[in-house]
Amino acid sequence: MYYSVDISSFLQIILSAAKSVGSKVSFFELCHLFMPFDLGALWRQDVLTVTPWLAPIIWEGTFHSEILDSAYRPLNLTRGVTAFAIGKYTRFVGYRVNCYIFTDNPETIPNVQLWQEISMCRMKTMSKPIAETSHQVDYLFCLGIVMVFPNAWGPDTLGDTVAAIHLGYFNVPRSQFPYERRSSSAVYIPDGEGDFYYGGPTFGGLVKKVYEFTKTCRMTILTDKANEIMAAQQDESHLNTHFLSHKPSKVLSPEYLWDDRKTKPPEIHLICFSTVDKNYKETRN
């Protein structure tokens, strides 16, 4: 059963819930968990909307943008965005955004060299700059390059730690996830374990949390390198292993990590972040 309440009453419900759970779940994450109380017609029943550890999974139709804006805008938050190589598309409607673009060759950004090495060493490269910019932004997102925001990327994406479900694995059995399966790797995940398969081009959260995450991944990358191992999916493998033991507080659906060249299934309602056609031969060779 769903209940229709106004925004003021809804916020009172959330405040009461926040007091009862203490600091385990943030006020803003509770806004998502209690969406059934607000405009039941928006509630999605065709997809998983809450993880086993009670983190919200964000799909179009599982949140009310007016409520979230009412909660976030008074805080005057600043979000940071890191990207490797080029960053043409940064449309965050109504919010301040700082962009940190990392490249090994700033004079010729469209033709970045050593692409695979940059991808593999992303965690290592970012950890120091993140620490240095922690006073400038409240939330930091590390996003893929050569991608576009076809729709607004709003406060629905904010959380302590945020990961996005990979578009290729949101509706397949866990046995098909491309986890690192070699036990010799620092990011080994045994068969039968795992929650979701997260995509490398989208992760973020509070700056402190992102720094801790990149620092941990840097150490596992260095451990594998010392043993002459390159993880199956490079830094994405390190990301998935980290989030297996350190559950994200918010999970974004594939609507936040899509590829417009793929056929859109009925579960995908509104695409917020998507890859665009790119010449891999030109950028990687």
C-alpha cells in the first residue's frame, strides 16, 4: 500500500527515521528508502530497488527530484569531477562543479598516449590530488571519458560511497560476472561470491571516502604489479573487489552508465550518463 503525503510531512518522516537509526544511514539515503510513502505511482516494481545491505538502487522512478532538491540545495554543496584525457560534457544543472582532468599529455589531449597504462594506474594517479582538493569540494565523482550527460545528473547520485551497476551485467547471473578469478591476485573473488558487477567509469562519494577507496585500490594494484599480475578487467577488477568488502551506500542503476549503441531494454527509462562513439584505434595506439 502507498501513501500520499506532502513534502513537509515526508521530510518529518525521514527526520524521525534518521533519529532511530543513528549514523548508520544518512538522512539523504533515507529519502530514497522511504520513497514508497511519496507518490506511489513513481515506485518501481520491475527492478531491484534496495540492496541486501539496505542501500538504495537508483532508477528513474525511485526518487522525487523536488524532495531531494529541497534537502540538498540549502547545503550549497560543491561536487568535483575527475576524468582522464578529455572532458567536454559536464552538465550538472543547478550545482557548482569543479573538474579535475588528468592526462599524461595536456598539449595533445585528443590523442592521449598510453591509454591502457593510464586506465590501470587511475587509482594510483588520483589519490594524491584527491587529498589536496578535499577542502574544495564536498563530493567527488570519478567518471569515464568520451561520455555524455543526456539528462541531468542530480542529487539522486549523492551518497557516502557510490557505485554504478555495469550495463552489461545488470540482468545476468552472478556466475557470468567477469571478476578476477585467479587466486594469486590481490583482488581475487571466489566463485559464488559477489553482489553486483560495477562499472569502472562511474564511482564517487564523499571526498574522504573516495580518497580511502583510491588509496586501498592503489595498494592492491601495486601488490599485483609486484607479482606480475594485471587484473582481468584492470582497475575495474580492483573496484569490484573493494566494493565487495566495503559495500557502497548507494548503487546507481545502468541508467547512470549506459551505452547508446546498445538496444535499450524496458527497465531503462531515463539515461543520465552514456558513452558516445569513439575511435579506439586512434586513442589507444
